[in-house]
Amino acid sequence: MYKSLLFSATAIFCLCSAQAKEPVDYVNPFVGSTNFGTTNPGAATPNGLMTVVPFNVMGSDDNRYDKDARWWSTPYDITNSFLTGFSHVNLSGVGCPDLGSLLLMATTGPLEFDYHNYGTKYHDEKATPGYYSVKLDKYNILAEATATPRSGMTRFTFPKGEGNILLNLGEGLTNESGATVRKVNSREIEGSKLLGTFCYNNPQAVYPIYFVMRLNKTPKQSGFWKKQRPMQGVEAEWEPYQGKYKPYPNYGRDLSGDDIGAWFVFDTTEGEQIEVSMGVSFVSIANARENLEKEQHGMTFGQIAAEARSRWNDDLGRIMVEGGTDEQKGVFYTALYHALIHPNILQDVNGQYPKMESDEIMTTTGNRYTVFSLWDTYRNLHQLMTLVYPERQEQMVNSMLDIYREHGWLPKWELYGRETYTMEGDPSIPVIVDTYMKGLRNFDINLAYEAMRKGATTEGANNKMRPDADDYFSLGYVPLREQYDNSVSHALEYYIADYALSRMAKELGKTDDANLFYNRSLGYKNYYDKEFGTLRPILPNGEFYSPFDPKQGENFEPSPGFHEGNSWNYTFYVPHDINGLAKLMGGKKKFIDKLQSVFDNGYYDPANEPDIAYPFLFSNFKGEEWRTQKLIKELLSKHYTTKPDGIPGNEDTGTMSSWAIFSMMGLYPDIPGTPEYILTTPTFDKVTIKLDPKYHGADSLVIETVNPEVDSDYIQSISLGDKKTGYRINHSDLIKAGHLKFTKTADGKPRK
């Protein structure tokens, strides 16, 4: 199946047989589109608001397609086979459904408004960054999609006969319902749809998306549809509409409801193309129209697709790799592509955006970012942004501070101006601290410190970031008050945040705060149980929870004290004090043996954030670095490929991909909030990162492997500039040196 679906981008916009591949040509957007990766092959621009995605997860009333509805966090899974349209504005790599609405579909023949009936099987999918196409079996229609940052264009190539275009406003991934549509003229409609309630943690986290849809051809007939409610005692002439879809061919004002849509009918010649443009906004219909007009302004489909490709190639080209296989380059550039989808811009072309947790409208002069899945991305994605895309990272931090100004709290898991309160911890802190410590300082650090300190000191009853703060402050840990309250996971996140905050306090000369937060960060020791040699939940009476099984929680079943994992996934999750943890475990040898057992016994989960840095922990101990080098190569080879299941699990808005990017470059930011990297063997002979002198004071960073022809996975020595260095380096030293050189062992054996 995969052979017909996997697509090399070169076929559409370049003739790569006659020229070398560009970075964009290595990207396979189908990677991560199954195995619960929840990515999709739809059209987008880097960090853009708009994505246009094939929607194939609703299934049909035909039993053959029931499986297509089994995974609803994503609009698309490559193993599904029933397409019901193209959704506009989608999430990539998340674990809960939302957005994925404004479903656009083309059909032929008699009008049909029930997606079970108008959906179709399909074939010949193709995708490259900024472009997607597919052939619809039932209708012999070629459907193509492309995007600008705030608008999309879909082009349908029809056979001869009667063709239809449908906009379904009733279906989608969102947990909310309700929409409104209005006819503007014969070729344009406008309206809105309610979205929100992501992960069900905040039932008030709802927001509207506004749209303007425009056709490039006048239809011969158009109208709306609405699903009727079953009614008792009605006249016979209404019976055909009972619980079914009623067309409104002569009504062109406002139509509202939970299950409504718009339809257009055309007489088409063989091969005739009809283009549908969609502008969106989270502010107003007027802004959606302005976004559409200013970003497409008469451009053809091909011009928009070419511009999207160029945007992607420029961004991907900030990192150039040499050596390695085409497969490895495909993994690397596809990962970089995924890392540049979220966070994405929220503001319209006029700078307006919805104020956080408010009905007010604000205006920004820069980019206002949204989709802050911070429990995931604080670990590595924002560090990647800081290194390679510093101008965006600085704007992301300023967006986080604007959220604090507007809402009174830093974001936890923010989504289109609403706080979802998904996952745990205080994840903005390590992001802001890491950014500042690495030299990006074009933001109000005093306001930032105020905001971070608020989350770290406010009593639990009033603390939106740390609701169990009272126990944490008074005891140094969070006790297990309910069997599955994730108490240990909460506390471990607080320890990491407080360690980062202690570094920030020290940097700002706030000695008392620095000591307070540092001492708090060591509270993880309360959870260490010598009997099992792991972290273990603590009851309110101070005793360890019993009966206890550190393996309970495998396969995502509930585990007392731990969220989406078990004790083995969390025990080494104290990156800021690995030496202290090793001492608790009885010293270096016992620590190494226990950590190695995680991998030997299959306890390591490459798709679970708390343990993704585990392979790098070995390199904290002299003579054990070879274990990191061996594991990273094995894990990359096993879990990261250019196949649809080529991500180990949920992409988590770029986190899994950022792990691969850093690992393949030979360095990893293992301690969030600390401006350091741990080193390992690079995948490529040479990596050249284009730096911005405005932010870095230099224009490039080169990571080079000496004697790349030597068949060795292990490192003999490392040089930073013209000086030998160890396995941990400082960010500023790395940038100043501009050259990181790895020399492999000549005999191919590890150095122990």
C-alpha cells in the first residue's frame, strides 16, 4: 500500500534528475500519518495558521469503512480509505481532537449532503511541503490543495457533466457544534463555526473560526442544506425531511445550526478546473476576507504552491547536511518540517488577534503565536527554535508574556486564545529561562520573572499552574490523595521548573529566591524508594503507596501517581540533578546498571516525553558515553524512518521530531532551562547551521565528523574550535567557536 502513496516532492515543482535535491525534496509529509503519530500530509506554510488537509477519519455507513473512525485526534490516517473532504486549519501531532473543520468536498451527479454517501475511496495521493493531491474514485476528480499563511486554495479537475462543490459546516474534529453561513454573492459565502473544548479539561475553552469562501466560476445553482430534527405529527409533504438533510435552493440570507452546509452546482467540461479559495480568521469575517485578498491577490494555484515550496525550502535550508544516506536525509528534513508546524501564528494580516480568555480584540506589531503544547515542547523544540530560528523563538516568548499580560498567567497548553489546562507542570518557565540564558533577550525579563514567580509561589487554591501547590510547598512533594491523581508526575514537573527558575533568580541577583527554588528542586528525593530503587508515590500520611508495581502503567493503563507512563518512565526524570540521583541509587555503577536495565528490559518508551532524554544520561559519567552513542544510533534506526509509521508515536507538536533532529546533529539540550548540550555521534559527515549575526554574533555553526569513512559509531575525541572538549558544552561557547569536531574511533570500538 505504501509504495503507491509515498511521494517524492520532486515530481511537481522541480526536475531533480537534472539538478541536485534541495532540502524540501527530502521531506515526506506522509511520515507520522499512522502509528498514532497524528501528523498529516496536508498543505501548509512554515508556522502558518492555515492548513488544508484530506479528511478521512469519519468512516461511512458501509461496514468496510468503520475502522476509519477509530482515531479522532487527527483529520487523516494513511491506513484509512474513505475521504469526506478537506478540512481547513488543523492540529498536527496532538492527542486530543479539535479544529479540523470547514470540510470542502467535490462530487459529481445528483446532490448528496450526507457524508456517509458523498464520501469516496481514493487513490494516487501525492504530497510535498505546501502541496497535496489525490484522485477521488467515485467521481473521477483530481483534487489538489495548497496554502498561504492564512488562506488555502483547493483546485478540482472535473470530468464532463454536472459537478458539485460542498462545504460541510457540521462535521469536523472539534468537540463543539454550531455554525452560521451567509451568501455574499453567487461566487462567495461567509460565516463562522464554533470550535474548542480540547481534551475536555476546560469546558469554557471555546472560540469561533470565521471564514470567507470564494469560487473562481459562477455556479448554475447554489444553496444551503440543514439536517432536520425528527418531528411528530407533521404533514406528509415534510416526511421526506424527517431526520434528513433538507436543501434550501432559494434562501440566501443567514442559516445557522449544528449540521448545515453550502452547495454549488456547475456544468463542467472534460478537464475543467474549479478553484476554491478559503480565507480564515479568529477575529472576524472582515479579517478573513482581508487575509484572503492580501495573501492570494490574484495569484494562480501554481503560483501559491510554488511560493509555499519556496518558503519551506528557505526554512529547511537553514540546516544543510552532507553525507549520510538519502533515507537519513529524509528522516532529518521531514523531522525539521514537522518541527516548523506549531506553534503557529494567530494574528491576521492587520495584526489583530483574539485577546487571551476574552472576547476583546487586540493588535500586535509582530507575530502572535498560538498552540503552545508546552508540556511537550519545553524539552527540545524551543531549544531548536532558539538555535536555528531565533527571531521566531523570541516572538514566541513575547507571545507567552502577552498571554500573561492579558490573562494573568503564563500559558500551560494554550490553544487559539484559550487555556486548555492539558497535562501538568509549569512548562513556560524552562522555555523562558532557556531562551534568556542563550542570549535572546528582546523581551521584558522583569515581567517574565514576575510571571514565573507567580506560578511558583501562589497558594494552590488560586494557582492555575500548580493546583496542588500547597502540599508541594509545605511537604516538598505532592502526596497521592486519589489513586490516579498523577501526583508524582506533577511534582517532578515542578522540580524541573523550579530548578530553571533558580538559575534565573541567580542570574538576576535574587539570592533568596535562587536558594528557595533550588532547594525545592531537590524534593524528588522524597519519592525515592530503596526497596524498588525507583520513585514511588507517597500517601498523605507520609508512607509509600502499597501495593506498588513500578511497571504498572504500561500501554497507557492508569498508574497510581504517574501520568501516561509508570515509575520506570519517570524515575530518571530529574535531569537537573543526575549526580544526586546516582548517589541515592548507590553510586555510578548501580545507577548505570539500573539505567541500562530500562533499555534491556524494554521499559524505555521513545514516544513518552519523561524518558526521551534517558539515552543521553549515560554521558554524564566518564567512560559510559559509548552507551549513549550506541543507543542513539539504534533508536534512530529503529523508530525514525521515511515510512508512514516513521515516528515512534504521537508527534506532540514537533517534540518527537526535535529529538531526532538534535540526535542526528550530535547534540541534545538534556537539561531544560540550562544553556548546555550533551554530545553524541552525529549521523552526518557535516552539518552547517546558518546563524543570524543579529542574535548569535556569527553567521554559521559547523558540526563535522573527522574520518567519516571509518566504520565506527563511537567517538575518540571532540574539539570545540581549536580546543579539546568533553561531552557537555555550553551554548555560548558553541556559538563563539563556530566549529564542533568529532573524531571517530579508528578501530570502531567504544572508548570506555
